[in-house]
Amino acid sequence: MKKIIKRVLAGVGAVIVLLITAVIVKFYALSPKSRPAPVMSAPTNSEAVERGRYLVHHVTACVGCHSQVDSAIPGEPVVEGKLGAGRDFGEIPDSPVHIRAGNITSDSETGIGGWTDGEVARAIREGVSKDGRGLFPQMPYTTYRETLSDGDVLDIIAYLRTLKPVKNDAGKTSVSFPVSMFLRAVPKPLETAPPPAPSPSDKLARGRWLLRASSCNDCHDSVDEKMRKIEGKALAGGMKFPLANGRGYAIAPNITSDKATGIGAYSDEDVRRAIEEGKGKDGRDLYSMPWSYYKGMTREDKDALIAALREVPPIANIVPPSAVAGAKK
């Protein structure tokens, strides 16, 4: 009997060792999945730079995360002289993640001045840094890989190359184990670049693209206590965003077409006001909503985005108001 028990225990031990080895290989030896940075060259003409500026400031809103901002002001405007210089989002209580967005100015030491255009493109759409490190998916590379064409990415890079170099090391995002292990499996090589964005003349298709490229789902989808998206509650709201200096937290509203709990009862002008002025239907300021960037969209793109929101299926989900110290009641 003792021999049998020893054999069973030995077998169990061997299985455990094999499982541990498999986990190590999968999440550390084989992840993050990456490929050599592609050989790409961003254009330098003024038209490409302007298209990139529009995307960076008013669609993807890259500067909202990659710049030091004044979070005490609705719309979180960029601090003067800190455009693209990186951002430390600070400690979040009871969170395994401390998020820091890198410096994307042309500084050669702390920014992307020493990166090739292909390395920048790989980071944007594949989630892999110049040093091979996987990027935390708050950087929405999983969205950009499905929305930004080669032309879009190269125009973005063309604009980023024009940003004044600012020497500032924002640090690297730190993630505690075991979350850090699973996040290593998120990045993956791009197999086929998506086609260019639909023309503004195709209003609904353009709006659907803007809804995704602007990463609306990243903030407005409902999530559980572990920040996992809840199936069937896309854009139904409820995600909490702690504000700086203990000023409370903002809660992303329901932006589905539900008339009672979403924006179904909003007029187009009500929605436009939220985008352009950061005001809810009741006149309250919208905190953490990067409306100060999205307000720069063209009139045609705003109309297209509103049209896309109108077709979002209604989901009844009561979202409590944000709790912000000193905010209008």
C-alpha cells in the first residue's frame, strides 16, 4: 500500500511539475508574442502630418493618456509644456496595477526619438515596446489593430515626430503577479492591416469606425469587480475612475439607446453638448470623459458618431452619478 501511495504521489508531483513548466513556457518563454518591427517610413508632407494631428488629438486622443493633465478641470486639459511627455496615473487603492503611459515626444532618451517608425507602429497596433516588453492593454492596441490602417498609423507617426522633445521618464507600468503573467499573453503580431477608415460620406460606417477608434467601449462597457467586461452590456456604463487628490470618482454613464437609463432620451444636441462641452443632459460636468479632445472632431464626424450611437441596442442599466468633491449637484 505504501508503495502504491508513493507512486501516486510521485505521479501527481510529476503532473504538477509539468503544469508549472507549461505555464512558464507559455507565459514567459512564448509571451508576449511578437515579431521584428516592420520596415515602415512615415511621410513628412504637411497633409500627412495634419491627418495625424487630427487622429492623435481628436479621434484616438493619444495625448490624453500620454501627457500630464490637470485632472481637477473637467476635460483634463494638458499641462503647458507637457504635451506627449508621458503620464503617471498614480496608485489606485486595492489595484494590482500602477499605470504609467510612456513619453511619445521626439526626445531621444526618454521618448520615441530613438525608435524606428516600424517600432512605433508595432507598439500602437501590436502592444510590444521597442525593448520587447508587452504593453498594458489600457493602451488600446487590441482596438487599434482592428481599426488603424497602415496609412492611419504612419500619419500618426508623422505627427508624433513633430512633437517638441520633452525630457521626462514617466516610468513603466507595474503589474503584480499573477495578473502580470496573464497580461503577457495579450499582445500578438499583426497579420493583416485593416483597410482605411470609411469616408465621411458613408455616415453610418464612418460613425461605427469612430466609435471603435475612439475607444468608447474601453470606458463605457460594464465590468465586474475584477474589471472584466460583462457580456451583453457593451456601452451600458458603470466603470469607476478614481480622481486625483482624493476628490472622489467618476462613473462612466450608460450610452446605449435605452431611453430610461441611457441616452435614448437625449436629443442630438444633448449628445453634441456632451462631446463639445463635457456636459450631461442635466448640466453636470463630465469628469474623466476626454471631451476636450473629441470636441475637435469635424462636424461631419460628430454627426456620424451620434448616428452610430443611435443604433446601439438599448440596455437597461441604472448607473449612479459620479461622486466628485465640489462638483455641481
